[in-house]
Amino acid sequence: MSDTAIGLTQPPAGYSDWLTDLKGRIHSAQQRATLAVNRELVLLYWQIGQDILTRQAEQGWGSKVIDRLAQDLRAAFPKMKGFSPRNLKYMRAFAEAWPSSEFVQQAAAQLPWGHNVVLLDKLPGPETRRWYIAQAIEHNWSRNTLVMQIESRLLERSGKAVSNFESHLPKPQSDLARESLKDPYRFDFLSLGLDAHERDIENALIKHVTDFLLELGAGFAFVGQQVLLDVGGDEFFVDLLFYHLKLRCYVVIELKAGKFKPEHLGQLSFYLAAVDAQLKHPQDGPTIGLLLCKSKNEVVAEYALRDNNRPMGVAEYQLVESLPAELQTVLPSIEQIERELAD
């Protein structure tokens, strides 16, 4: 029977939708299979680590048993990776870090083994590790992203921006909004000098929007730069406009290259009112403002926010302060950056 006879040249009605659905189901099944294999591998490593701990504690086996075990396991399973002495020591450390099999099954085993090794290497205690495990699972971080978030001290910065959310947003939205902001924000990826102007920073952030969104955190969707607001015939431009998918609201971000001043909030408050009036849909939450400045006095920021009637936060940003000195010396000059931005 020819292809034409069985209708392969012209798919029947509904075929495309069915094919799309099948592709989605196959992809989901592949993901589940991968996750199941990973989970079993991590649980196996935890059990091996527990065995090593138990035998060393109860039978007095020394550290050299790990070298012997690595040799024997690799001989028995030559095609299976992961039985080096170094990895067996990680299994022992993994079991020591997480004595509860229930937590390993429910949380740690949801991450690839490489992620768990990173957590062992870079974090000192269980509570901090638990926080990063939860974040990595929720946001599906790659290992490199996990390393970057740990090295940028994400936990210490999360929820630290000065804000008035508690008095201007209902719970739990106020808690989520507070946790969505950081202080300080780190823009090391921009390669800008410390004396960069606001527009330099803004343009560079847009050029590196993927990195910027990663630093902002989960939920931020980029809407536009220098977004026009026509108010009574006068034109105003919002530096950066985002929509937060979890908070279901617009987020206006204004950049100030200098120290925070209370009058900055007046301009930001005006933008929030305009966005609420012109862009906000009835089902959206109140628009939130974030003022990013080079430095701030915490008390001054708290006072300035206290009587403002719109939800706003104030945080600092860092450009190259956190980079090693040897890297700062090779950064391009402002003139070079301006030439790049002009291309």
C-alpha cells in the first residue's frame, strides 16, 4: 500500500495535536526515567557510605579500606563509573551529613550526585544545605548555577532589601515579595567600572538579560527597558519593567548610580501609580517598586519607606567590588564600554 493510500502525505484532522501530546508524554516519561535512575544511584551511594561509616566505627577499619574497596568494586563493575577512592569518600561524607534515610529519599536524592558533592564541598552545615537543596529542586538549577548561587552567598542576601511590603501587601504576598528581593545585588557579569553611569548599567543589564534574570531570581519576566508612560501628555520612561509570575504583578526597577536619597522614592512611587493605572490588569496585584542604588543608609531608607503608600524596596548593587583584584585590573575602561554599547 502506498504512502498516499494510507494518508501519510496529508495527515488526518487532529493528527498534529495528537502528535504534540504524544511528544509531551514521551518527554515526561524520559524525564521520570532519568529522575528514577538518579534517585536510585544517589540512594545506593548513601547506603555504601553508611556501610563504610558503620564498619569503620564498629570494626575499627581504617581509611585504607576505602582504597581496597575502590579497587575491588571497579574490578567487579568495570563499566560502571563512580567507584574511585575519592567518590567513595564523598559517599561516606554524604551519609555522615545526612544520617536520615527519609530526608535523602525525599530531598537529596532528587538532585544529581554532582549537586550533592557541591553541597558537601562548599557548605558547612545541614541547615544551609537544606535551603540550597530546596532552591535547586524548585528552580531546577544546573550544577554550575548551584555553584554560582552558593559562591554569591544567595542565602545571606535573600530577603534582605529594606522594604515596606509588610504594611502595604497582604500575606502571604508580602512574605513572597520580601523573599523575592535581595541586598546587595551582584552584577559582576557586567564588567563595568565602579564609576559607571546609570544608563551604562541599564544598557549592560539588557545586553546580559539572561544573567540579570538569574540574579533577580525565579519568577521575573522581562517586559522592557525605558518603557514609555504617557501621563497627561507628558512622557516618562521607566528604567526597567518586569512582571513577576508568582506575585502576579508588575515590578518597576529604577537604577541610581549614587547613594540613596529619600526623594528617589517620589519618582518611583509616581511610576508605580502610572503602571497601576495604565498597564495593570484587574487580576494583577499592586505594582511593586525596587530602587537599586550604589549605596544606602539603612535607617534613612527605612524612614523614607515608612510613610510611602506604595509597596517598594531599596537595595544596593555591586559591580566589581566582589571580584578579585587581579581580575579588576583587566576590566575594560568606561570608554571601551561606551564604544561597545554604541555598536
